Amino acid sequence: MSKISLRGFAIIAGISMLFMGTTPYAEFFVYYRLVIPGNAAETTKNILTNESLFISGILAYLVNFIADLAAAWAFYGLLKPVNNDLSLLTAWFRLVYTMISLSALVNLVSVLRLLNGADTMAGFQPDPLRNQVMLLLYAFRNGWSFAFFFFGIHLILLGYLIFKSNYIPRVIGVLLIIDGLGWLITILQPFLFPNTNLHFIAITYFGELILLFWLLIKGSRIRDHSTT
């Protein structure tokens, strides 16, 4: 079997990250369009009348998480020459993030099954049904948010490996470490800084975007024999 080169892993990682671009569609054109916080009746009505749109959002999330699996493998292969054990641990943190996220996504599928099940609908009064829909939607958000704790650790480790490599710019490694810290602070903010506005931390997330562009533009030029 032919061995995948560092160039190959870089390109696969870049393409995987590119497919993660389906999430903004799912978030801003589907979820936040259909789900009205604190309004179970309107939310349920929106999903029932826009079922195809809701399904497209679920599929968009699914594409993102499948791409995360591919990215975990590709980054492991790309950074294995730096430190095999640490690269493997980094991949595992992303895998844990993805597994939790996929488990959270099941809640959106459950919303569809709940609203489409004739027998189930008959057993629910309107208000309890709508409340159940909202509980499932909140379970999705909470589960996915919790998963980002592991994603933040993944980014910190990924940034460190990139910083230690001699074939990816060190500045990208620094940006990813800052990015990971930003995610951790965001997740922990409700518990540690509940009254502090930390929305400005979102600017740290651009580290992933810069890595994406570098992989797609420069990744094919990585020399396969490069190691630390």
C-alpha cells in the first residue's frame, strides 16, 4: 500500500476544513431562522412548515462532523513527524469532540421523529409537545457547546505541534493556541465569569480560517522529509 505523503495529509486536512463551511449555513440560515428562544409554539410551527429546511440543516451539521473525523486523521498524519504520541492525543481530543457533537445531533433527529410520529402526536397535548421539542433543541445546543471544551484542548495541542514543526509557519501555531484558549474561556465563561461580556474573544477563532487558507494554498508544497 502506498504511503500518504505530508502533502497529501495537508490537502486532506484543508479539504476537510473546507467542508466544515456547511455549519454557518446550518446555524444562521436554518437553526436561528427556525428556533425562536423562549417561544415553543412559534418554533414548533416553524419546523413543521419548513421541514425540508430543517432536514437540510441536520445534514449540514452531519457533513461538518464527518469532516471533523477526516480532519482528526489528516492532522495526525501531518504532524506525526513532530511527535507521534502527542499527535495521536491531539487527534483523540478532536474525536471526542466529534462523538459528543454527533450524539447531540441525535436530538435534532428526535425533533423530526417527534413531530412526524402520528401516534406520538396523538398522545401529546399541544403544550407538552412543544415543550418537548424545545427540550430536545436545548439538549442539542448544550451537548454541542460542551463538546467545544475538548475542541479547545485539541486546538491548543495542534497549535503546539505546528509551532514545533519546521514545515508550517510558527505564527499559525501561536494563533491556534490562542484560538483554543478562546474556546475554553467561552465554554467556561458562564461558570467562572457569569457577569462578564467576553464576546470579543470570538476574534480569536480566525486562527482556524488562516490555517485553512494555508493548507489549501501552501500545503501542497510541504517537503515530505521535513521533521523536527
